[in-house]
Amino acid sequence: MKVLMIGGTGLLGCEAATTLIKRGHQVTTLALPPLPEGAPIPEEMEIIFGDINKKTDEELEAYLQGCDAFIFAAGVDERVEFPAPVMDYYYKYNIAPLERIFPLCKKVGVKKAVVLGSYFAYLSKLRPDMKLTEKNPYFKSRIMQEEVCEAFADDTFGVAVLELPYIFGTQPGRKPVWTVLIEQIKMMDKLPFTMYPAGGTTMLTCRQVGQAIAGAAERDKKGFEAIPIGMYNMTWKEFLAIVYEARGMGKDRKIVSVPPIAMKMGMIKIVADYKKRGIDSGMDPFNLPDIMDLNLFINDTYCRALGVEDDDIYEAITDSIRVSQAAYDGKVKLLDMKGE
């Protein structure tokens, strides 16, 4: 199988390329420079440096010629800050590239596409009573992304969206996203306990995401499918115990579960900071506590069907937090995660 990937040098794209190449497939990627120093990017992958938004349709069509599958391992998530209106940026990075490249895929005979989405789309569909797409632009954008994928899918062009949750693991030379978590909890280090929501989340390792991407690309599945992705379910208390141990503070740190109303009080300063800096948040800070109070767990059946294997989530979280802490402390210089 010949594959064109957008974002193949990133954390997840690189894992997918590694898995695909090991299985005998040919992978070419369009990616943004520079390459992270020391990253295990497979030598067999052809890298074309460039921004998809700056490539002509003719160039993209040439890259797609002879390909069996297209993988979109790029875009931005809710942690990237933008000025108002934030939906313009979500459309630019997460939706517009697909509207442009899917017709080209179908024109040259590409049979399969895999898109990296978000489990917030899964939650939006699971809990329509919470009106999450009305309150959170990011949730709305991910549903819109899935709608675009479904509109282009048919009996000749299968499109799979992987609704990805929290992901752990590191890529040498690149900053993990979990420096955000370090910033959140560090202010409570001097207290005898940490206050955090009572819910939890599903998660998996970056290696497992690579396997899920490869499995979805290899599957002969017609039409559209949105696949909830998750391998391990943890409450925030269970997760933070690993985080604090990784930070060298022991695994017995007391975690006090707080109700959403208490967390919402703490969001007042964050909202004021956003306003001061001109940031339009993709997630409503006052809705976030209600979301984090949920146990957003996903059965591993969906991942198993894609051929995802067991991995060491404890080691992946520990590695992610240690590198994030070092980056936060300024002890290492790393490339920022980016929307390729």
C-alpha cells in the first residue's frame, strides 16, 4: 500500500509511519520543518517539506497519484491559543484542508482516508443534553470536521475519523503537550493536597495511536466511520498519582475531588486573563469543570478491532511528565508541538 500523510514527522504521524513501514507499506509525508533533533523518524519515509495551505492543487494531486490511502495526522486542538474568532482557525487548520484534498483523493483514485479527530466529538454525540457544541467552539469544529468526512465518503472512498483522547509518550526533540498540566497543578505544590475534578478519562500511548492509524488505513471499509479510541480508563485521582510520582513528589500525594462549582470559581481569573490577552478560548472555561467531572471512559473493543496491542501506559505517562517538567523548568530546549 502506498500512503500520503500530512504531518508524518509529528509525534503521532511518526508512530503511524513507523508501524506502516514495518508492515511493508510505502509512506510519503508532507510536513513542516524543522525535524526534531534525535526523533526516530523512519529513514524509509519520503519527506516533502512544506505547508499544505501553501501547496497548489496540482502539487497535491501529484503527491496523491498512485496512493491507496491518505492520512491527515495534523491540525490543532483546544490547547492552541488564538484570537477571536477562534472558529476561523479551527476551520483553517482542521476542516478546510480536508475540503480541499478529499476531492483530489477521489479524482486520482485514492480508496481510503484516515483523519485524526477528537473524543470530544464522541462526547458531544454521547451527551447531546449538555449542549457542548453550543458552548465550546472546539467541540463544534470537531463535529463539523466529521460532517465533512462523512459528506465525501462513499462506496469508492472510505473515510475513518479516529476520535482520539488523552495520549501519552514522547518524541525526542519535541515538547510534550503536558507542560500545560504542570502549569495547572504547580501552583498547589505548597499545599498539603491538590484539588482536582472528580471525573476521569480514557487514554492510550502514542505507539498505540500509530497502530490504530495503520489499522484504520489497512481496513477495507466503505463509507464513513467515526471510531471512539481508548485503551485505558483512569480517574483523575489515579492519573495524578502517577503524575506526582513522575515529578518526584511521591505517589501518595493527597488528591481532593472538588465539585464543578468550586472549579468554576477558579476559572474567573483565567477568563480575565484570556480577555486581557485577546484570546478566544476553544473551550468555555465555565463549562470545562462539568466536562472534567465526567468519567469519559471508552471500551477498548474499538482499538482491539484495529489491531492495537497492549502497551505500558504507566511508563508513557511517567516519560511524558518528566520531559514536560524539564521543559517547564527550562532545563531542555525542545520544538513546540505544532499543527502541521
